[in-house]
Amino acid sequence: MASCPDKALHPADSRRNIKFLAIRHLNGPNVWSCRPVLEALVDIGDLEDFPSNTIPGLYERLSAWLPSLIDHRCSYGERGGFLRRLQEGTWPAHILEHVTLELQNLAGMPGGFGRARETPRRGVYKVAVSAWHDGIARDALAMARELILAAMDPEWPAGTRYDVEGVVESLREKVDACWLGPSTACIVEAAMRRGIPSIRLLEKGNLVQLGYGARSQRIWTAETDRTPAIAEGISRDKELTKSLLRVCGIPVPEGRVVSSAADAWEVAREIGLPVVVKPRDGNHGRGVFIELATREQVEAAFHAALAQGSGALVESFIPGTEHRLLVVGGRLVAASRGDSVSVRGDGRSTLRELIVHQINSDSRRGASEEYPLNLVGVDGVTVMELARQGFSIDSTPPAGLEVLVQRNGNHAFDVTDEVHPSTAATAVLASRIVGLDIAGIDLVTRDISLPLSEQGGAIVEVNAGPGLLMHIKPAVGTPRPVGEAIVDHLFPDHDGRIPIVGVTGSCGKTAVAHLVARLLASTGRRTGLACSDGFHLGGTRISEGDHANRQAACNLMIHRGIEAAVCENGCDSMLTEGLAYDGCQVGIVTGIDMRRHYRRHGIRTPRQVFDILRTQVDVVLPSGAAVLNADEPLLVEMAALCNGEVIYFALDPESPAVEAHRSGGTATLADFPSNRVVSVRDGYIMLITGCIEMALAALADVPFLRHRQEERDGGSRAIEHVLAAVAAGWALGIPLAHLRGGIGVATDAWDGYPLHDAGAS
């Protein structure tokens, strides 16, 4: 970076610009991070000569417009670190990184990763920022650019603020439209904390897969693979739900479906006033009218309820407060209480105005799902409630008079610890009777800490796909870990992962991938393979062409018939798309040939190639293994980056790297051997750990090798491919007989090659 503090930008200088030369979304582990990022190639032009401390007013404007930048620690590792860099002098690409991240965070998106790095071209940088959603991150990047250019503008009117609030609101609208809702997000976040991967199956909406392949489960908001369609249908039919609960001894309100306004009044008289009128198959409390005591009210409510569903239901009014109990997997995990909402007259304002100023001004209320309390609207329920008290929405109540606006508002007051055990058991039973694995049980009672039978309480609804926001973000009380409860229900004893083997390197990837797929298939697992010669399922090629890319690998992850997956990852795909999985059991790097990489994507140095290939090693799970070529110095260096075990393969069992590695190994091949090596000695493939070596098979017996012995350098390369595959199979715990069979050696010809004690020879 060059600094020319003696220069200054002229107010009308056309050189003051930031250009995007290219932008791409890396939607998986990549050279920058193990999380998705947006990578932008940014040209700051002549601003390369003008760091932030040479641009008058930039620091003052930016720190005033975005005061939350104080929380960015930057390279100093402390609060205020970025603003300190801004004062001392930094460049627009670095500023762009931080402003983009902050705009995303203010709009409600997670993530704080960012980097800005120079390229060999003067004034051109690569900027990478967290990007869980491509479109949202791109909008934030563009908005950040405009904001920064405005902050640099010497003609910006003194004392005038940039409309940051408008920018954030615009971005928040995109988040609301494109990102996961709060209920789905809390489940996905809980899964991540348990190490369970997730894949969003729709560009918009809340359909998400947790886990991979045959061990995956799917959620759609708070419905799961285990939510029966029949149970959901029952829950939508409130009359059917009540009849099932009633015959099982669960208290429910008396009443029935009505066919007309006159019928509604007749039923109301039969069961006794006051009554409740609601849609037969509505949801979210829409069209529910309570404590109706006159014919006029009942008939008006009938027509309003009918507009919300296919029929209307009249039932007896249960005195008390409405509660929502959340049942997951047969146990109560959270409970919240509804609350009435009132305004107090001032003698001047109408009820419409009082609702705006006394209720909707609460910062906890909003139109989007991120707010724990809803805005109170002027709907039919509100109008009828006011009319019952002798008011219209435009009435002006006397000063000091409290007017009830909403009887049972948001269920945003946590009462989980107050629920009586018998009431919790009743709610659980209700969910079982309807057949829901996750249910929102609505019940009305005066005191949730007492049994329902003592106070005439009753269950009024059983809901499928209940909202979770009231429990994860209550207006009052303790947030409940409902996401964790749902994840534990879906994955009681595993993490949703199948064995995944990723293969990369400069050459030999396809051959190794095929060999590993054969080894996995030999154990009886239905194995998927995505590689450069096609897409294979269960040993059958489904489609031809190059499938060594992220999309093909992702197709394996979402295939619910796949019990193991092998993914060839081309360097180009890793660099421009990212990986399809967040972690793998085995990551193989076959070798490095720099000639295959130079001049592609601006690659000029071995370190750049190292940084690309290491992505495969970075995602090896702690319980997994990296399989690396010990004859490649850069791959030996890469071993230190692996979170799991490292298994080397090498043609020479006496090489310094192999000797150093095996010296710390255990003295047995059984149970949990460590510091393992797969090599060749005296014409045999050897499994090595510590001072113990065991011959697996003769090279001459491996069909794969016989076809390549005549090729120039093909023999040694082919042997390396077999060694890498065997190492992967060993890491996966594949039995020795299956290892031999998988590489084409007849197991019935096995005579038991001798063990070789290297320490004794």
C-alpha cells in the first residue's frame, strides 16, 4: 500500500471511486473461511494514494453515521480497534469490509468474518465478508460502497446525516423476504451447536435439511419429517380435534360447528352465554372472538370467522387467560401466557391514536417476526371488543379511563416453570392423541400453577407447526432452548452425518475417488460418487460429464438413499464455489503439481496452491483423518492444520517424513492405532503403525495396477493412488478383508502375509 499524505483529493475529483471488478459467492468452506463468504475483487483506483487519515471528515462522518463500528476489534483485538485503524490510516477496501459486515449485522444477519487483501495489481484488492445469503450480502456490499463514498465526499453538507436507518431498513426487508424465519433459524443454530450440518433446500422459505444423506431429517419451521400429515389435518379441524380430546377425557369447551348466523345464535343459547366464535380450520388466532353475550355480537362474529376458514365454530367461553404450551417429542419444553392490552384515556386522543402512542410505540412491537410483540391493528376483533364497552375506534375516552383493546394478546410472557405437572401431562397427552411430534397446545385457565380440574380450565386448540419466537424471545421471562429440544428430538443419539470422503490434489483425484467408493461399497453401504467422469449412485453412473464441483457434491448430501459419499473436489471449484459439506470423515490430498495451477485464477506461487488445497484438510472432523502424500513437502507441512488424525501414504517407507510420523505410533494395528502410514515394501502394500507393519496385499495382485504398469510414470503414480485409497479405507474402519476385496484382491486367496516388526529388524 502506498501513502501520499501531501496529496489531497479535489472536491470534484473523478478519481474518487470504488469499482467492483468481480463478485462471487463461496457457499461453503473455502480459502477464506469454513463458513460461506462473498468475495469481491475491488479496484480503488487512485484512492490507493489516499488512506483514510488523509481524507478530511471521513473518520468523523463514518463514526457518527455508524456508531456501532466501535464494536469492531480489527487487528488490534480490542473494542474500537477498527476506528483506531481508521484514524491512523487504512484503505477503502478494508473500510468496505467492515461497513458491509456492520450493515448485515444491523439488518439481523449473523457473521463477523471479514478480510481485505492486496493483489499484485496496484489498487486492486480482494475483499471477503460473511455471506450466509448471496443476495443479502451483495446488497450490503453495494450499500456499503455508497455510504463510504458519501463519507469521503468533501462537499457533504456539514451536520447532515446519511440515511443509515433507511439503508438498514431496506436491507432488513430483504432479510425478512429471503432469510430463515426466527423459528427455523433457532433450530438450525441449535443444530450447528451440536455439530449437525444444515442445507437450505429453497432459495426462499424455511425448508431445511439437517444432516446428510440417509441420516438427515427435514424441518419446515416447526414441522418435521416426523410430523404426520394426518395429524396436521386433524389439528386444522378444530371440531374433530375437540371430539378426539373429549372422548379421551381431556377437558375441552362445549360447542359445535354452525351453518348460519341464526344457527350460531341458537347454539350460543343452548350452551349458555357468553360464547366464543372462531373459524373451524383457522390458525394463528385469526378470526377468534371471545366472551360474546348478545345476538348481534354472535352473528357479526360468525360472518367474520367464516371469512377466515371453511366454517365457523361456536363454543362455550372459558374464563381465564390463554396460554400456549409447547410439546416436543412427548415432553413439555416451554409455556407462555397471553396478556390483555389496554389504553388509558387522556380526554383528548381517540382510541385509534391511543393505540398508536401507548401500545404500538413499544420497541418490542413490530410487523416482522423478529419482534416478540405484534403491532395491534384495528381489525374486527378489536372493533367488537371496543363496541362491547360502548366505544368505536374513533371514540375519545375520558381521562383516566382504562379501555380494554385486546383480551388475549401475544403469548410473550414465559411461565414454563409455573406449569402444574398434571397440566403438563394433559398437554403431552393432547399432542399424542392428535398425533403431533411438535405441538402448540392452547389452553385457557385462571392459574397455570393449579390443575385444570380445580378451576374449569380447558384445552381450546392443538396446533401443528407452532411459532417458537414467543419462547426464544419472550417479552418477559426466561428464553427457553426450544431449538435444542427439537434437535434432540430429531437426533437423539447421532449427529446426522454419513461417512464423507473428499478427494483433491493436482492429479489422480478421479482414480482415488473411484477406488474409495469401491471400498465403501464393499461394506454394503449405498455409496454416492461425484467425480470428473460422472455422477454415480450405488455403483451405477447416473450422468456423464464433469461432476467434480460443489453442486454435484451437494446433490449427494441431500440424497436420502446415500449412506456414504465420495466427492472429488477440483481446485477450480474449491476456489470459486467452496465445498458442499462443512466437515468430512476423510480428506485426501493426492499430490501437488504446480504446473497444473500456475496462471489460473491469478495463481503465481506455491503458497497460493497450498492455501487452496488446505481447504480439504481444514474440514476434516476431529474424529476423522487427513490422508496426505508424505513424498510432498507441502503436504507434510499441511498435516499440522488437520483437526483429526493424519495418515500418510508413501512409496518409500524409510523416508524422513514417514520415519518421523511413525515413531510416535502405537504398537498394535488393532483397536485405535495412531500415526499410521500406508506404504510399499518388497512388493507388498503395507499397513504401518509404530514399529508394526502388516502386508495387506501384493501389488501384483491388484488389477488396477496391472493395467498401468506399462505407462510412463504411470506405475508409481497408480501405486500412490491405491495407497491413498487404502489409507482412506483404513481411516474409515473398513475391515481388512473388505480393503483387500475393494482393491480387487480375492480374499479367499489370502494366506496371511507376515507381520514385519520394524523395531526388530
